[in-house]
Amino acid sequence: MSRAISAVKGMNDLLPTDVARWRALESTIREVVRLHGYREIRVPVIEHTQLYVRSVGEGTDIVDKEMYSFVFHDEPMTVRPEGTAGVVRAYVEHGLHAKEPVSRLYYEGPMFRGERPARGRYGQFYQAGCEVFGDPGPLVDAEMIDMIVGLLRRLGITDVEVLLNSLGGKGTKARYRERLVEYLEPHKDALSEDSKRRLTTNPLRILDSKDPRDQKVIASAPSVLDVIGDDDRAHFDGLRRHLDKLGTPYTVEPRLVRGLDYYSRTLFEVRGRGGELGAQNTLVGGGRYDGLVEELGGPPTPAIGFAAGLERLLLATSVAPAKDQPEVFVAPLGERAMGEALALARELREAGVPTLVEGRGGSLKSMLRRANALGSTIAMVIGDGEVDRGVVQLKDLAAHAQRDVPRAEVVSAVTEAVRGGSTG
Ligand code: HAM
């Protein structure tokens, strides 16, 4: 045998047993967002690198260190590290703002970041996200956070904490940046190399740092809420009032800044506690980005969104997958029975019953063992004797009951049994 090639570290295969759980998760998410009026958008996985530089921002970990970028025919391109930038580009490119006053968009798919792989942190991971364009909030901000908490509850994820902050608009952000630099300058020598550099390029990003040297300094840093402007404060208070009214619990975390530059005003994260999550416990992150549409060439348009990491949701949820193995296992015994089995299987599938035909032959015992292992509900045994008599034998595998059914009645007997849970 030749040497096998393994997958790239941090990029995972999803085998059929995994995919069953994924589909159950995705269908719950789709149902919840549909109930809130979101419509799905699909955008490319590859975009011009400049899109992320201008939105996520230079000086962020994502843009500085984690993007899978390459040059193709002299054009710098990047495999998307996140979904918002691409959706905003599409929103602007197709002039959606001119077609509808408010757009509620949903997306899901793989994202790529060259981070050190760990439990819950991968090079290729999946996000489901929503973006609302054209609504300044704060009502929609509260509705979105409440939708996320409700979604998690439906997934059985109840031990969560919602962290909330406001970064304010342009004015507040600029004031905060100044205040932060004033505070950090005297501590410069105690900071990590990255943070020293960011002091001039992107000081807000120092607050994202996980480096213990930075953490010590950050612990006493001023809060954005100290310098927040009146309008921004009123927006934040409005959001909090709506959440209070809904009874959706949250904790104000004044040092929450999140690692992307496009945010303004509302910021939030939902973290899971305990379970299998370990250190990567941020399930959902999001916030408002009122300046980004304009920044990327569209008209001034307020916007807010979030994305959930699907691997992390799966680590935290106990959601059970829908059955995805064939209901009916057809066991033909003998040459003539094979042809009959194929024809019957086709009729059953046309009637909507997932059916598998064992084509490899073998003893009845071995075939029934396989039917049981697959978790089929019914085994349909056809020998040449059954063909001669114009019947098939239906075995209810759970009840260990069996009976002969005339050929012409097989489809209705099976559909009834599958729906009613018995062949009798
Ligand atoms: P983000 O916080 O970078 O935000 O990512 C959102 C979620 O994606 C995280 O909370 C986490 O669950 C998951 N995630 C991120 N990186 C990884 C990774 N390497 N492995 C596994 N899961 C990961 C955004 O991406 C923004 N686009 C969210 C947003 C939408 N803001 C406004 N609209």
C-alpha cells in the first residue's frame, strides 16, 4: 500500500454520522431565523484581500496573521475568514438598499483562519450568521440578542452568559482611542511586542490580547463607557431597556471590544459555561457596524449582525440527529428475487420511503444482521418461492413479527407501517 495522505491540520472531515448532527443543528437555526424574517444569501468563499483589509482592519489578528491569502494572476485574494465583509460587499454591489428599506440576511458556510488548532478552534470552521441592514436599532439589537438566546435554548444550551457593551459611534470611538493611548503610553514597556506596535497602529486591538503581560495592564484600562457620547449612551440604554423588558439576562462588560475593526455602538458575545467547550467558549459574537456599508462604497446604512460557530454549538448541544438510515432493508434470496427487489425498492422510494437493497447476496441471517445494524425498521425478504407466490415477507425488526403481503399491497403496507410504527 502507498503512504496515505492526511487532512491538513485544523481542517476536519465530517463523516456521515457527524453530518446527521450538523443537519439537525442547521435545520433548527434555519427555522429560527425564518421565523424572524431572515432570507438566505450565498456569497463566494474567495474575495479580494482588500475587502478584509478595509473592513476587518489592519492591525487585527485576523488580517495581520490569520488569513489564507494568495496571489492569482497578479490579484491578491483571500479565502474568507468571516462572513460579514462579503455580505456587505454583495449588499452594495447589487444595490439592495435601493430595493428594500431593510434587508434581513442569513448565511452559513465554511470560514478559514490560520489559528493554532485547539478544541473548538479550527483552520476551517463553519458559521451561521445574520445581518440586518437599514435599521438603526436599538429595538432590532435587542430582538437579535433575544433570538440568539432563544435559539440556544432550543438547542438545549441554557448555561450561557450574554456580554454586552457599546463602542459608541465615530466620535466616541476616537475619544476612547485617545484616552486609551494616554493610559497605555506610560505602561508601554510592560506590554507585549505586538501590543507595543499596536499602540500606534490600532490601540483598541490591545484590549483583545490574551498575552498575560497585556492582560495585567488592560485590567485597569479606562472603559469606553467613561467617554461615551449622549446619543450613543441613549442607544445603549434603549437596548438595555428592551432586553430588561424581554427578561433576557446580560452582563455589561465595558472592556469587551471584539477583534474586528468594523464595529460601532452595540457589541455582544454569548459564552457557554462548562460542558465540552473548554477554553474556546465564545459561541456567538456580533455587533453593530453602522459605518461599514459606506466605507465599502454604499450609502450610509446602519447595520448589525452576528455569527455563531457551528462546531462550538455542537460541542455544547445535545441535539439528537434525525434518523438518516434507510427505513426498509430489502433482502433478496436468489437470482429471480434480485430483479423483483430492485423494482420494489424503486416503488418504495417513489412513495418516499428510504430503502436499501442488499445486492451482495449471502444468507438470510447475515442480511438481517445488517438490517438491524443499520437501524432499519422493516426487512423485506423475497426468495424465489415468494416470487412464485406473488408475495413478499415483511419483518418488523423491532417487534420481531413477520407476515406475507401480496405484491400489489406492499407499498401501501410499508408506508403505513413506517408512518404508524408497525407492520401489523
Ligand atoms: P467572530 O467573533 O470572529 O465574529 O466569530 C464568530 C464566531 O465564530 C465565534 O464566536 C466562534 O464561535 C466562531 N469562530 C471564530 N473563529 C473560530 C475558529 N477558528 N474555529 C472555530 N470557531 C470559530 C465574526 O466572524 C463576525 N463576522 C460576526 C458578525 C456578524 N458581526 C457582525 N455580523
